[in-house]
Amino acid sequence: MYKLMHLVRRDLLVQKRQRTLVLPALLSITSAIVLPKAPTFAVGTIIMASYFIVVYVNAYDFKYNAELGYRSLPISRASLVVARYLGVVVFALASLAISITASTIFQAVGLFEVDYGWTLPLVGLAFCTLSLYYAVFFPVYFKLGYMKSRWANYILLIVLYGGLGSVRSVGSTDVRLTAPVLSDMFSAPYSAVAVVLCLGAFLLSMALSISLERSREL
């Protein structure tokens, strides 16, 4: 576990050195502002914050051929893959923590008309969206590599925001899909079942990515 966390910490240090954590932080704060009236967009913004970190790490590793350096370390290929998946969860949790903190502050001081914050159902929806997104993205990345998998990023982002946008249009046009409405729609037991299923997809994707990474030739 220590080796895995060290790899995740390394990804964060890369971001810190290059000063690229500002945009994900701003996106996290933005999600708190838009959450009350556009919760699906807020969820997409959380995913986008983690996306920028993941893609930058992939680009950094490609540019400096970091994978060859990894191979010289006493770390299995499975650990490298698991660290990428674990990193996504850590990045998303950090983004959510920033968003929740910002939402609490905005509600307390009355800024940006923020009158509703993150609830467990909405956090569950964010987790499900994150899990399904990266359950598709990572196997493509480990199969094709950074350069050839970039098209998958664009297609997945289009599908992601298209799907979240379609959720907003579900139901009567007279009812706006605000955060309270969506939170009620995604309440227990539906949220619990969805989280379990999405977690299963995430873990199956991890197993597939490990298999693909082991089969790759340097």
C-alpha cells in the first residue's frame, strides 16, 4: 500500500512542480457554485477536474518516457495500474472536498446564491459517473498508449456531458432538475445499488487494465 500511495503522491508532486493544480481547484470551486441549479453539470465539473490531472500525468510520462524508469523500480506492473486507478479516486475526493468546503462557505456568507450543498446521493452520482468514465478510459489507455488513446478522451467527454445533459431533460419540462430534485431521484436504495454496480465495473476495468499492461511490450 505504501508503494501505491508513493506513486499517487508522485503524480501530485508533478502537478505541483508544474503549477497545474490551479485549474482543477478552480473547477472544484465552480462545481459548488453551479450545484444548486445545475447538479449534473457540477458532477461533470468534478470529473473534469480529475481528468485534467490524469491527462497531464499521462502526457508528462509520455514526454519524459517515465514508463521505462518505472520498469527499473521494484514495482510490479499490476501496482502501476492500481496506482493510476487509486490516483483517480484520490483526485476526485480532493476535488469533492474543495467543492464541499466552498459550498459550505458560500452558503454561510450568502455568495453566488448557493443555497444547497452536496448530499450523499449526489456524491454517489459523482462516484458512479467517475467510475464508469475511467472504467472505459483506462483499458483504452493501457492498450493503445497515450498518443493513440487521446481520441478516446474526446469521445468519452462528449458522451459524458451528453449523458449528463440528457439526465437534465428527463421528466416534465415544468420541473427544473435542481440539486434537491436530483438528490431525491438518486436517493437510497437506488443510489446504493448504483454505487455497488459502478464499483464492480471499476474493479473489472482495473483487472482488464492489469492484463493489458502485462501483455504490453516495451
